[in-house]
Amino acid sequence: MKFKGVFTERGAQTLERAFLPTVEKFGKSCQLLITPEQFCLVQTTLNTDGPQVCARVNTDVLFEAGSFNVQSRHHNLIAFSLDVGLLLKVLRSASGNASDRLEVKLVQKSVRVPGQEEAEPRPFMSFTARGSAVSIVQDLPISKPFVPSDIDRVAQAKAITTYAPLYLDLASGGDRLQAVIERMKPIGTVLRLVTCKNGDLHLQVSATNTMLGAQLQGLTVVPATVQADPGVVDRTATAEQQLQAALDADEASSVHVLIKHLSKVLAVRPLSSPNQILCGIAANRGHVHIMFIFKDPNAAAAFDDTLELTFKLPVRAEDEDE
């Protein structure tokens, strides 16, 4: 089993400034999956209080050409668990010490364990930061490399096997959504979320004798092939009547999620500055799928498919509290 590479400046900054701080907001630990094509930070319910998070960087973006190598007996896939904060600390230390080259490799070192006479071999990610006046080596402890069945489990968790029938671009709504969520937080913990083919997003939260709802109109619908029936929703009707009409006509999908989960996703937006935030409800209403879409730095009118940040929020029963 082998892994080594030299980070590009863009790759190191993407991890340090965007993806690792985002992942850390959801849990202290994560599972790292390294493939010949991708470097994936994956969080499942083992690492969070419910959401699944996946941050992916293509290896040709993360590592300098010719420096990256990963080998294993299981399809050249390697996976293990690590402490997100410690990895973030290593990267910040390297950038803070004016290093111009950051190398990483998997190593095994003998570690003395209290109560044992002989040293015990332990795995580490070993980082070497090099510069004109600095050479710093930092060893990050990791879990034992996963066995094939656990590697496949992590690979399955990060895979997008099916997409939602439609997505609404929450970023096209500006800061209105975050403001609405903040007003709803004191009322209850469970949020009703409804996406409509016409670009409407409905949010409702309720408590004893209290209900607060909000309707955001005109959000961008993805894919563009989704067609809404213009005769279903009467814009002169109340928001509640418009919502019910869309549901009755099968022009909308509705689920309940924890308001703190959606709020946390919106709160980490400034860390990575996505161009779009696509929010969709799975066809079976089993989860809410949110994708951060990034602009390609090398093309004015294209999206960057070398970076990926996705979230799966678990749904709850209408009367199920936190």
C-alpha cells in the first residue's frame, strides 16, 4: 500500500480554506478515500449527527503532475479515518511558515504504548513542508487502513447514484433564505421543505398554536428541461393555497428536515463560495440532496467539475422532534 504526492498551491488552499473548515463544521472526524482520480473527504452518520458530507478534489488538481501515486491491492483504493482539526492544523502550519512545497506520504512508525514493553507499528500521514529557510516534518496519526469491505462502504457513501428529479438554486435567492431560517429557529426544530417545478421554495415551521411559513419565488430550476404547468398556481392566491395547488397537481415535493441541518449547510457557504447551491428532494423522499457547484477558474461560462461538495440531509417524520 503506497500513497504520496506534492500539493499544488491551489489544491492546498482548497483543502485549507474551503473544504476542511466546511467538513469540520459537521464533525471532528472524517473518512479519507484516495483513488487514482479523486481525493475525497467523506462524513457519514459515524462522523456527524445525521448529514452525509462529501468534499472531493480531483487528484490532478490537488497534486503536482508526476508527483502523485496511490497503490493498493484493492483497485488502488485506500481509505482510513482521521481527525479533521489535526489535518487542518498541519496545512495551516505549512502555509504559515512560508513553505513553497508541501509533500505527503503514508508511513508506518514504531510508537511506544504505555504499559507495553515493545513499540507498536502505527500508520501516519507524514507531511514535509519545504522552503528556502524551512523544512518541517509533521506526522498526522490516522486509523488503520480500511479493509476492502469498508473501503467499498466509503466509496458507496460518496457516490451519487441518482439525482433528484429537480433542484432549486438556493444561491439565486440571495441572502433571503438564511434570514428566513434564522427567524424560524426559535419556533421549532423540524422544518417542512417544499420544492416546486415553477421555482418556488416553501418553508414551514410550527409549534403549539404557532406556524410560520415563507415562500421564495423565482429560484432557478435545474435541469432546465423541467417544465411547470403555468395553469396550476394562481399568483393572486395565498402562499398556502399556491403550495397546496402545486402539491395536488404533483408539481411539488415535500419533506421534513431538522432546521439546524439546513442552517448549517447555508452557514458554510462563505467558506467555499459556490456559484450555485442546488437543493433537491430525492424521488423516494428519502433525503434532501444539496450540491455546491463551483465556477471554473479557467473558463468564464463553465462550471468546475474537478471540485465537488455535497450534502445529504436525513428526512424526518412530521411530528418527530430532534
